[in-house]
Amino acid sequence: MAQFTYSRLSHLLRISVNKCSVLRTGTEIKYGPVCCVQFIRCQSQKSMDGKTLQERQKQQMARGLPKQKPITGVKQVIVVASGKGGVGKSTTAVNLALGLMANDSSKSVGLLDADVYGPSIPKLMNLKGNPELTDNNLMIPLTNYGVPCMSMGFLVEDVAPIVWRGLMVMSAIEKLLRQVDWGLLDYLVVDMPPGTGDVQLSISQNIPVAGAVIVSTPQDIALLDARRGTEMFRKVHVPVLGVVQNMSVFQCPNCNHQTHIFGSDGARKLADTLGIKLLGDVPLHLNIREMSDRGQPVVVSSPDSPEAEAYRKVASAVVQRLEEVNT
């Protein structure tokens, strides 16, 4: 069976980008007629009343947006996002996926790493190697702990930088979405890159997303970006399932004294302000860090621990919110 490698992906992406660039060369653009058409349209719009103009603008915008197409075999897509990096988003995404399966063993869950520049899923899920290809040239996800996973990290060396411009990144995301044989999944958890850029918009507008989970620490600077992420999903009409308050409290392993290193209840207050649900609190715990670094997420390596229970509670809250959104 053939393998899908980084060099093969780069070759395909360069071909697609070159095709697009033909349409962008200066010799192909004729400015005169376009400007005339725009001027005529502008004059005709002035003669319309405000209501008719607004309706026409809505129709034009609707035609310009891509049509959402479901991922074959996937029932519901859950995106895990944050406004900034370093808040534990990827760790939350991994343990959420495992928590969904732990709460209901009849459910099948997949994990997609959409962070092209900084893929974390291979390390967190203890996976390595190039995905094989089916007879239809679809990539076969790598699987561990019963969760099929796909990531750019499977196609590059651990320390190799991915130096791509926007068009190649968008093409790569499209291939990760459409050219993977996921089989039949109840949930596909997508670990989004931090921020509110092209990747977030591309995924939100090209596939039907059941809901977004926002991850933040209680720290004020993280909450500012978490709010931006929430507003972005609202603008693209993706239901925001709620906020996960990560690293909420540190408990000393020697004396059990609790310290709110990043502040207290910041994400809870943000959820109240935005009118969304707090999905749960996850503590800042040494076990989470150690097990994540070993590629043994706490939900499977320490299932009876309080930190694993925190992730399972988040998973239960996510399922409950999905039911509320879909009714």
C-alpha cells in the first residue's frame, strides 16, 4: 500500500497554487471594463431604495460564500479553538475526544489536527509515521487509543519547519478535510490553530460545524483573545457550545494548598458576560503535563484521577450542549 509523504503533498499543493496564480497575473486582468461595470452598478444601486439594496447585497454575499459540504462518514464536527496559543487547547482537544469515548463506548470519535504550522496531535497521541493510501488515494488515519487521527505532523519530521504561504496552507487544510478515509464517526474533534485567521474561516465556511469549544485560562490577556474567538464563530454562524476554563487552579502535591496562578473564575465571568455556558474547569496539574509529554493522555492513563474526571465532565457538557443546539 502506498504512503502519503510530505514531498508528495508539497508537489500537489504547488500544482494547485500555480493553477490559481494564472488567474492572478497582471496580463489576465483588464481593468477598464471592470471599472465601467462597477461604476454602472454603483449608479444603479443609488436609485434603489434601502431595503431592496440590502436584499441584493445579501444575495450577492450568499453567492460568494462556499457551499458547505459534510465530511463523508462524519455525523458531527466539534472544533476546539482559542484566541491565543499556550492555553492548553490541544491537550483539551485530545482529552475531549477520549472523554467522549470514555463516557459512551458506543460512540466513535476521530481527531483532526488543523494546526498546520505547529501540529501537536502526533506527540500527544504518541503517533508517528506516514499515512497509507487507499485504492481511492484517500489517506488512512493513524490510530491510537481507539481514536483515528490525522495531522500534518505525520508528513514532516519532528523538527522540520513548515514554511508555506496562505494558498498552500488552505490547500493542505482542504486535503486534510476531504482526502482522508475517516470511516464512520459520531464525532470529529478538530484541534484548530490559535487565532481567528484563514484556517478558522475556511473550516467554518466549508463544512457544517456542530459547535465550537473555546479554551482559555482565567488570565485577563487570554480572556481577551477568547472573546475574539467567540465573536468570530458567531459571525460565521457556528454555535458556540461554551468555554473550558483550563489551568483554573494549582493544588500543591505536598500540602494540598490551592493557588489560582492565572486568576480566579475569569472564564466563568466571560461566559456569563457572553451568555454562553462554562463547560468545566480543568486544574493545572503535574500529571496532565507529564502524561501529555509521554503521549499518554490522562483520560486513558489515569482514568480514576480528578483531572481525568474533569475532562469527562467537559465531554458530558459538550454532548448536552450539542443536543440543545440541535433541538
